Amino acid sequence: MKKYYICSVLFLLTCGVMHLRAQEADAWTMSRMRLRTHVSFLASDSLAGRLIGTEGNLIAGEYIADCFADAGLDEYNGTGYFHYFDVKLPSAVPDIPLAVIEGCNVIGVLPGTDPVLKAEFIVIGAHYDHLGKATRGSGEKQSIYNGADDNASGTAVLIELAGKLQEKGGLARTVVFAAFDGEEQGLLGSKQFLIDSLFPRESIRIMISLDMVGYYRTSGVLKILGTGTLDDARALLPKTKALRVRFIPYEISPFSATDTKPFASAGIPTLHITTGSSSPYHKEEDESEKVDYEGLTAVTNYVQNLVTALGKHTSLTPSGNYAVIHHVPSSLFSWGPAWALGTNRFVHTKGALEGKTAFYASLGADFRFLWKGFLELNPGIGVEYVGARHAPYPGSSYMNQMHMLALGVPLSLRVYFPEFNKLPVGVYAWATTYYRYYLAGQTFDPGFVFTDVFRRHEWGLGLGLGVRASVFQVGFETRWGMTGLFRPGVLQGYNVKNSTQTIRFSYFF
């Protein structure tokens, strides 16, 4: 009897587990089918590429609004899902400098359930516009940029996520679902969302952007960029075995332009979720049949778990740190590795002998104190290899190879054009003063003792011009030694000084 009872319990448990798994499989299949339907419609030829202001773009917006209504989302202002805004563009009509078209964000709200936390907002955004059509060749053939991955995929996840969270009964915090328009023309919709203060900025705890999430099978990774903008974000992010998830503290691409930027510039924590640029985005080949719908379903489930964790956590606190392409506070401290390659030569103070160029290299760290986005004090430290070719005797070339190892301490003042927080790419100029302490030196002349002839200390000045791209910087610098290198009395009335030209690289965390 006892064995029969145990077998019966095991049988019922097994049946229960199988039933739950069957339900999960059915839910997965239905979600994948809905995602495919959304992407297929939004990326169809009939919408002609969803360019802002076109009929296809308007139809896409109406489709998203209908989906929000079917999911049971509230209208953001109590009267509708559509947030209209004007966009001024250069006009093709003579004597009329500007033409005005209408953009439209589609916004739905899932109210929070907690009496206190419902006054805080999580904004989930995905841009639904794309590039429209282009004329090729003789002007007769038109190509449609359907933008399946960019960004029908993110919009589909946004719609599916709204339904899933509503079905679960909502979250403690209020969730705002925003399908942004005009992203391809310069983040127009997300900027206007904040300009019009649709929701109090101080109450928006985090913004999540879903942009190009349809190529997991190709990329093999789901990237979540911006985890460093929120305190303890890594502890809040769910773990999963269905996807390989890579957490990246800050967005570093100099050309990154997704809807996180206006929010981060306003000091709001952001997460950019993407499977990367593996798709043929901004090309005709970005079609719906190439999207990985299994991966897209897994991404949807992961984002649902992520938003659920954020929605119920007691406190979402900004870290105060943001990517430099998004936000630069009035003052900023950062540091990172720096290295340089170039040439060095001796400049003789008198006589007919001329120094010849030799190899120079350095490796160290730079520290930066940035003020108001354009002025920077930049101390550093590094180990330097300083080569030289100096012939003490005419014709004795085998004796003129010198190798010196030094510790360098530069101090630079840099000015950025335009201001560092205006564009992700810019130029900068700088002036440097440096101190160098020689640790050791060597020559091929056996009768030459480095420490008997050369000073340990050197001081000099430098000027440079560089280009920055996000957190990367590369510049050309010329340095001139202001102090003679020979010890007093070595050669009366005669000395040498260093002249160094380098390409300098730096990266700032």
C-alpha cells in the first residue's frame, strides 16, 4: 500500500511538471508567433520604410497604438496614445527656408500597484521609424529600407512586453512604453519626450532602449550597455541560461546614437539592450525573414524578467556616472592607460655635429580633471624608453647608439573643440610641461659611463594637437628639452638637449 501511494504521488508530480512544461512551450510558441507578426507587418513593403512624416510611418504608429490598446495599457495623457511634435526640415521650395512635418511618439502606460512606488517611472523605449525609400541608378528603381532589425525588432519586443506585464498584473512602479519616432533623423522623438515633460524627470528612475535585438543567433550575445549608470545594477540584472548576456558599464562607441542619449544627458540612468550590429542594418537586406525569432523570444523573456526586477526593487539610485558620449557633468575625474611611439634626437648647442633620430616609446597612465566639458588638467606618469644617436667622435658611428630608461611625469592643459559634451567626436589642443628622471643609460662605447656624463634630471615643454572619439584619444606632440643633459664641466660651453616627436594614445575609463 505504501509503495502504491508513493508511486501515485510521483506520477501526479510528473504529470504536473509535464503540464507546466507544455504550458511554457505553448506560451513560448505564441510569443514567437506574435513577435513574427509584429516584425513582418512593421517591416513590410507596404509601409515603405517608415520614414518620419510619411504615410507608412503613420500606419506603423496606428498599429502600435492598437497593440497598446489590446494589451490594456492606459493612454499616456488620458485622451490618446499619440504624442505629436513638429520637425523643421530644409525645404525644397524656393524662398521657403524651412518645411515643417509632424512626428509622432506612441506612448502607453501600465500604472504601478504600490501606493508609493507607483509615482516612480520606468521608461521602456524603442524607435519605430526607419529610413524610407531611396532612388537608385537612373532614377527609375526605388529601394525600400524596411528596417526589420533596425528597429521593427525592438518595437515588436516593446509591444509583446506590454502584453506580458499587463497579463502579470503590473509592477510596483509605473512602466511607460514609448515607441519613439524620428530616431534616425537625430533622436527627435526621445528628445521631445523630455522637452515636453510628459512625465516628471526627477521621477524617471531608469530608461531602457530596445534597439536592434533581432540577430542573437548571428551575434551570439545580448549586450546590456549602461549598467554603470545605476547603483548595484549588476545585482539587479537577472541571470539566464537561455542567452549569453554581456554587461557593459558604459557605451563607448563614438558614433553611438540611440534613444538613451537624451535621458542620460538629463542625468537619468539608462540601459541600451541590443544584439549588436551583426544585421544588415541601414541596408535593403534588413528584411523580416532574416530575423532570429527564437532569439527574439528569448530576449523578450529576459527583458521581462529584468523589468520585473527593476519594477519591484525598493530603491533605484543613479550612480552619477555616464558615458562621455551621453553626459559630462560640470566637473569630472577619470583616468586610463596612455602610450606613445615616436622619435627622439639630440639637439647640439654648438659645433658641426648633428644628432640623428632614434626610437622613442612610453607606457603609463593619464589622469584627467575635466571642467565645463572643454578645459582639462591632465597629469600623468609613465616609463619611457629614450633612444639617441650621438657621435662624440666624427666617423665612429658604432659608438653613437644610446639607450636611456626614464620615469616621466607630464602635466598638460588641454582645450577641447567643440566642448566635450556636445559631440562624440572632436579635436583638442594642449600644452605640456614635463619632468623626466633617468633611471639608467647605456652606450656601445665601453669607455663611456652614462652616470659620469649625463644628468639624472630633465625638464621641458611640449605642444600637441589631437582627435578624440568618445573615450579614445590620439594626438601628435612635439617636446623640447629645456635643460642640457651633460653634467657641469663635462664639456665646457657645449651641451645637448632632447627633441621628441610622438603619436600619443590614451583611453579613459
